[in-house]
Amino acid sequence: MGLVLLAMRIGVHESKMYHRAKEAAHTEDSIQRGNILALFTARHRFFKYMKCIFVGLPIWFGTGILV
């Protein structure tokens, strides 16, 4: 079944939105990828990161610890 899905994937065309995002990523060289220190250099970025952690913490506790 996996091979059939792989064969069907060959005939699928990518959306225009994907191609536009791919072209924008190639033209804009100012974006740094993989820089973990970027989370801690800007105050708003750090707080957004911490909010994401605190939102996921109860879910992790409920499923990972209690279950």
C-alpha cells in the first residue's frame, strides 16, 4: 500500500502557494535558520517561546506523566 501511495504521489502537482514560498525563501537571504540563540536575543521572541512551552506543559503532564 505504501508503494501505491508513493506511485500516486508522482502524478500530484505542487500548489502555487508552495512554489511562491519556495521562491521567497531563495530570494531572502537575511533569514537565519537553525540559530537557537535567536530565541533568546529578542525579548518578544523569548516570551512567545515561553508561552508555547507553558501551553504545552499541561498536555505533556497529562499524557506523559499521568497516563
